[in-house]
Amino acid sequence: MAFIPYIPEDALAEADRVPDRDHIIQVHSIHPQAMRNHYDLYVTLMHKRGPLSRIQREMIAVTISAINHCHY
């Protein structure tokens, strides 16, 4: 697994922070606008109304993580 350094949340401007306890999206912190865009996309895909249920979306995410040998 690669290590990607990120800017700690407390070093970012308040407007640039995203609620990311696992630091998965935080790897984009070197470019705060990209991080915000990625977070907003995640929220839209996983939490907003769409053609798949929340359970189906989570099952797809878990399956892809397993295929990619992700540890989170």
C-alpha cells in the first residue's frame, strides 16, 4: 500500500476541511479544492437519491475494496 502524505486538518483553512475521520479523502489535502470536490462527489454518490439503494452502493464499495486488497 502506498503512503501519500497529507496536510493535517488543523493546518487547513476552516472552509477547506472535510469530515474525513479515516483520512481516505484527506490525501487530496495538498489541493484543498480537489479534496472538497472529491468529498462532495462521495456524498452525492453514496448518500443522495439515486438508482441504487444505499445497501447496494455499500456492497459495491466493499466488493471493489476487496478486489483491490484495500485494508480500510
